[in-house]
Amino acid sequence: MNSMEKINQFRDERNWRQFHNEKDLALSLTLEASELLELFQWKTSEEAKEKPERLKEELADVLIYAYMLADNLNFDIDQIIAEKLVKNAQKYPIETSHDSREKPK
Amino acid sequence: MNSMEKINQFRDERNWRQFHNEKDLALSLTLEASELLELFQWKTSEEAKEKPERLKEELADVLIYAYMLADNLNFDIDQIIAEKLVKNAQKYPIETSHDSREKPK
Amino acid sequence: MNSMEKINQFRDERNWRQFHNEKDLALSLTLEASELLELFQWKTSEEAKEKPERLKEELADVLIYAYMLADNLNFDIDQIIAEKLVKNAQKYPIETSHDSREKPK
Amino acid sequence: MNSMEKINQFRDERNWRQFHNEKDLALSLTLEASELLELFQWKTSEEAKEKPERLKEELADVLIYAYMLADNLNFDIDQIIAEKLVKNAQKYPIETSHDSREKPK
């Protein structure tokens, strides 16, 4: 099974799709991103990286919610990433964006 | 190329890794999650889903930052998702979590 | 003492201003807003309001960080609110914004 | 008029309370906190402080939503701040918390 299938199996075994309206999934994604960010609170990147286990777990939670929301919306993850990179490339051409800190994506 | 390779190619062509310290990547991930959540502000899930193009773009931005942070930290995305699902399964056994709304993941 | 004075007394008694750079204060403000939002996860407003004690605490945390950041930046809270309301009134004139859900502030 | 009265006058003139359910107010508060945090993205505190006007506006937006949510919930802002500071003082006694970076509030 790939990651998406494992995630869906997990929620289907618990019959949790009934709770997974897209608004609450997007809300939950924000909460998980904040829990990840909390590992960097009052710290430098270097200090935060001293606890990789917590970083792994919180980043995984972000990904799991992002995958569930994509699945609910019938989005193919690789496709929406590819399409967004095309748009970003138009917005930030290599020539003018090289070494530029203005909103790097 | 898979999604991770495309994302890394995009940032390497612009020499952007120099800006991508992990604290700012985690911060940016939170910002992108908020931009996605904004599409649901004052709306029901059904109303928000009427604009799938914006949802695609903002969810892609979340994924792109999550992938970059994983790459910076040398995490394998499929592996950290699999490990987290194992932990979640221990925390939320099927028998007791079925149909339960208490913090479904 | 007013609220701002109490908050500053609290952090000064612990000598915490040394940690309170503005970037981490803004980051912390986001984290506290998320903890408040978490009380609404998978719930309606009505269900969330059944636990007013937690709501009080998390909203207070948001306010405390907002006040500290304002103090660090030498902003007068009542003044920046008043100035923003003037701008909002220009952006959302009463005649055209009445009953309109488009980004009500 | 004090700040709370001005904020309420603003929303009542536009008849916006009908949209201001507490869940969306809490969601909006998170979005505004993120917009404030965005001013620090890829920057140091010092660099971000070079644009005080934007900081003023975004911090004011955070405060306005926090005040509206407090009003909806019938919380007195000064009172919930005072009560939370008492709790924080118990959790972080001056003697043991002095100079300590562990989750300063």
C-alpha cells in the first residue's frame, strides 16, 4: 500500500470519514502545522533539530491531514504539486529569482 | 522525476536553499496552511469547495513546504507517515475509537 | 495597574524580556491562536462554548502575547485599533458592506 | 468610546454579527496572527521592524478579532488576562523561572 492508501485504511477502519468535513480538515492541518512550529519556539533551527523524533511525528501529522484533505477533494497529490511548480516557475523565473529572498517558495 | 525531486530542482535552480533554514520553513508551512484555511473562512465546506482551483493551489503550497522541510531534515516522507500511523493505531485502537469523535486523526 | 502593566510586571519579575524577540513573540501569538482554535476542532460554536474555562484561558494567552508584542514595538493598543478601524471603514463603507459576508472584519 | 465599543459599533453598523459565529471568529484570529507572522518570514526581528506600519495594521487585526470573540463570549478582557496571569504565576514561580527559557509566557 502507498501512503494515501494506508491513511485511508486507518480512517476507514475507525469509520472517521463521517467527521472529516473539509473545513475541519483544513482547520486541523493548521493546528498540526502549529504544533510543528512550536518545536522551534524560542529556538534556532539548530537547537530544534536536536529533537528529530518530535519533528518526525509533527511533520507526519501535517502530511497525514494534507493527504486526507487531498483525498476528500479528489486531488492527486503529485499532480497538484507539479501544476503549482509550473505556476511558481512563471512567477519566479530563474533569471530574476536567483539568490533573491523575496518570497522564495 | 518524483514530486520531491521536482521540488528540489525548483529551489536549487534558484539557489534558494540558502534561505531555507528549518525554522522559517516550519513558519512558512503554517502560513500556507492558514492561506488554505482562509478559503473556508465564513463558509461551509460545501461553499468552499465551489472554488477547487484555489484549494488545489493552496494545498499544493502546504505540501511543497512539508516536502522541503522533510528533505532538509533527511526524513523519508512515506516512512514518517507509516511510523506515525503505527503510533496513532496504538493510541486509537479500532475497537474503542470506532465512530468516536474524540480527536480523530 | 492596567493589563499591560500587569503583563510587563510578570515578564520582568522573571527576566524574560531577554527571550522576547519580536519574531518569536509573533510566532507564539500564532501558536496561542491555534490552541484557541483547537477548542473548536470537530465542533460547532455551540458545542465549543460548553467549555468556557478553556476558552477564557486560551483567549487570554492570545491577548497576553499580543500585548507583549505591542509593548516591544512601542505601539499603543487603543491607538492602533482606532487607526485600523478607520482604514477598515474606508475599505468597507457602511452602505455597500451592510449584510455582506465578503470578508467581514 | 473605548476600543471594545468602537469595534462593536463598527460591526453593528454593518450588521455583521450575523456572520460572527465563534468558530469562524477563532479561525479568523488564527488567520490574522499568520498575516502578522508573515511579516517576519525569512527575516530577523530587526529586519521585520523596518516596516512598522504593516506590523501596526496586522497586530490591530489580531486584537480586533480577539476583542470581538471576547465580546461574543461575554468575557471581560482585563479580567481574563488578570486571571491567566495568576495561573501562569503558579505554573512559573519567580524563583525557579527566572532567566529560564522553558516556555516563557
